[in-house]
Amino acid sequence: MFDEIRLLLAPHYLWIKAIHVLAAMIWAGSTAVAYAYYLKPAFRRVQQRPGDAAARAERNRLMERFDLGRASYVTVKLWVGALVFLPMEIVDVYLSHLGGNKAAIRASGDTARYERFMDLHWLFFRVTEPIIVIVVPIVVLLAVAKPF
């Protein structure tokens, strides 16, 4: 099953990556809009009119509502990213670009090291594939459904 998916998606990897980056930019933009046009004005109204109880109550309501959303599904998504995807990216960068740059190793003539890193990268793919297949849909569910 995974081989069929890989064969289907491999030619489109760069487009998939571009869509992912675009989605992250859209998320960041929507967060910036919430800050700029939702929360910041509420805080400014309280600063401009410190004695206005209605402005303070509105600021409090908006901030508590904002905190509620951030402290639930977003926290889970961030922890998943920090504990699952970030370590995977670090290992992948090392295996692909830093210590395990295959082209540089092959050019050095160290065939034993080249094969060792090929084996390590293959092991990395085998270990991370099931994690990605399980965790990515969970993250998508959290992002779309916002279940809690």
C-alpha cells in the first residue's frame, strides 16, 4: 500500500511541499490578522480609556476566548510538531545535507561511509513512514475539526 502511495505521490513531491508551505503561510497570516485586528485593538481601547468598564470587559472576553482556542487543539498540534516532526526533520537534515550528504561522501571515495549512510537513511525512511502515516492525519484532524 505504501509503495503505491509513494509511486503516486513521488513525482509531485515539490508541489506537495509547496502546498504545505503555502498552508503554513496562510495559517501564520490568519494568526497575524487575529492579533492585529482582533486582540490588539481591544487592548488599545483599554489603554486609551482605562476607566471604561465595557472596553475592559470586551478585552477580557476576547482574550479569554482566544486563550481557550489556543490552549486546546493548538497546544496538542504544537506538541506533536515539537516531539514528532521536529526531531524527524533534524535527523533528515543531518542524513541529507550535513554529515550524510551522499554526493559529497561519494565524491570523497569513501564507499564504506557512503553505504553506511545509505543504510541509515533507508532505516530512517522505514521508521518514520508509519509515524507520518499515522500522525499527519491526526494533525490535519486537529487543524480542521478543532475537536476540543
